[in-house]
Amino acid sequence: MSDHRPGRRSIRLRGHDYALGGEYFVTICARDRRLFFGDARLRGLAREVWDGLPHRFPDHVRLDAFVVMPNHVHGIIVIVPPEERVLTGPDGETVRASGGDGMGVMNDAPTRSGAMNRAPTCADGERAPLGEVVRTFKAVVTREARQAGHTRFGWQRGYYEYIIEDPEAFHAIRWYIEENPDRWKQDSENPDGKPDLRERMFLERIRSRLV
């Protein structure tokens, strides 16, 4: 997955509006597959910035499973449809409210960041597409890592994304993310890894687009 591809064009799914709503599995890789996240401080930084994304993109971004591997991260980003909104409770828990349908409020996974500790990136009413959310994550991690003295830190250009279209796929991807640390020896991003058949079959389905 070298990023040395001059003039590479995006192969996002044409006609899909990445700002209107959807569930996405994303993989973001460190530059040259370097094992930057072997450093516990960088792992913690990546987690902190990830957890802060709903506060940077209020009202329409939720998060699900996430893991920091030695040279990449996996996560599920949910862009909430316009007819719904994301709220933050007094304990820092994110909740989704459906407006006007009498359904009330549904609890979602709590954030680790808690209160509004990061300034929003978007103006009120503005909806960021998936690409903007990912770019913000990469940019903030890079800036803070370099300010902390990790001057060589960087990301690979682009990222992998997969549109999750049904509950079966959602649960399979969540399982993959949660199990990823235990499968590092089979991970295709591991420079010394030896992907087994299950890993190759999964990646064949999931890593179908590089954007």
C-alpha cells in the first residue's frame, strides 16, 4: 500500500453522498507502514483525537469500535442522517435523538473525551462528509505528535473506506476491529505478517476502495 502514486485519482463510490448519513469502516495507515504507534504516547494521542471527533463535528458524527495498531488505526464512523441529531449528556455520553417521530432518545456508546473539550470544526448546521472527518483526524494527530517531539510522524496518503450496508457486515467489522490486536501476526499491514486465508478473504471484501 505504498503512497507513492503521483496523480492517483479518487475511487470513491460515485453518486454516494458521504455527508448525508451512513456507517463507514475506515483504515488509516502510518507513512511507509512505520511502527509509530509502538510508542504508548502516540497510541494515547490517536485515541484522544478520535474520541474528540464528535465534539469537532457536533450533531452528525458518532463513533463505534476503534483500535490503534502499531502502524495503522481501524474505526467505525457514523454520519448521522439530517433528520436525526447527536446530543451530549451531562456525563459525556453521546445520545441520538430522532426529531418529530415520537421515538425519543436512543443511547449510544459513551465518548471517552467527556465534555466539550475541543472546539467544533464545522459551523452550526454545516455537515462534513466522511473525508473531512478523516482528514481532520489525520491533521490533528500529526500536528500534536510533531509538537510533542515526534517530528517524523506522518500518515500514508489517503485512507481505506468501506460503506457498511447491513447489520451483518457491521457486526463482522466490529468483531474484526476488536480482534485485530490478537491477529497482528496475520495482519496484512504488519511488515513481518503472514495473512492467513481468513484475513485475505475479509480484506478482499472490505478493502475494496482506497480514497
